[in-house]
Amino acid sequence: MFLREFFRAPHAIGAIAPSSDVLAREIVRLAEVAEGSVIVEYGAGTGAFTEEILRRKSPEASFLAIESNSALVEVLKERFPDLTILQNSVEQTPRLLRQFQLAGADSIVSGLPWSSFEADLQDRLLEATLQALRPGGTFATFAYLTGLALPAGIRFRRKIKGLFSSVSISRVVWKNLPPAIIYQCRK
């Protein structure tokens, strides 16, 4: 099903296979989910990161998963019936946090394909991210090695380095298809 959704909307899905368990463990660790009281996931997909977030987060922490693809939302609802899954745009994250009476996110884990987005969409989503994060909050996202040298990948890296107080880049996660790196960004 993931592959079908990729072919239906490659710019929105961005991958031919779900993220690996290894990538999920590392991105959730770098997002500092275990320490957060409000966690948001962007592009929850089929739940690769979602499952790891649920494993690592504190039982008292609030967790909102955002996914725009209706077919993937149905998969997520079946897999995680007790989870708050919102079929919406990441651009609406600040409003969604207010709707759930949450002041801001401590941790945002992103599964979005940033390198496939046009510049203005990157800008809007990053602006929403900055509005949604609490001061000192962590935003973690990944990029495939194959996209790092593409103009959109270079543009995204420059943008996050200019917007966040610090940006760290992980070692390569080779056990993923395709291999990836993780950006750990602190507001």
C-alpha cells in the first residue's frame, strides 16, 4: 500500500518504502521524545516513527500525529486506535496545538520529504514548525543521501541552519532504504 501511495503522490510520500526500525529509533532518540511533554509527528505515514514514539514517550506526554494522506490515516487508525491522528497539513500545527490546549511542542519528529518540496512550501512548513516549538524544543527530520546534493536538499539544509539556534547532523543510517542522515534542530 505504501508503494501504491508513493506512485499516486510521489512528492507527498517521498519514498518507496517505510522508514526502517533503525532510522525510527535514531530519529526518536535525537528528537528527545523521552524527555518531552508534548510531542508532534509530521507525516506519520504507516507508523514507523509513531510506533517508536509510543515506545519512548512518557505515559503522561501528549502526542499528536499529523498525516495528510487519507489512505495512510486509515492505516494509522487501525494500527493505533487510541492515538490522536489528525488528517491535516503540517502548516496547521500551531492551530492544532491550540485546539488541544497545548502551549507548544517540546519535540517534533518529521517524516516529511523536504527535498521534494518547492521553496515556498518548505518556508511555510518551517515557519509553522518554529511557531509550534517551545523555546529550546527539538525538531528532528531526516534526508536521504540521494537527495542531499539536489538543489532542494541543499536549500533545505541552508534554511534550517539559518532558522534554528543549532543544527546537528547524525552519522549515516545505512540500514534504511535509501540510507539517510538525521537533522537535529534546536529552537
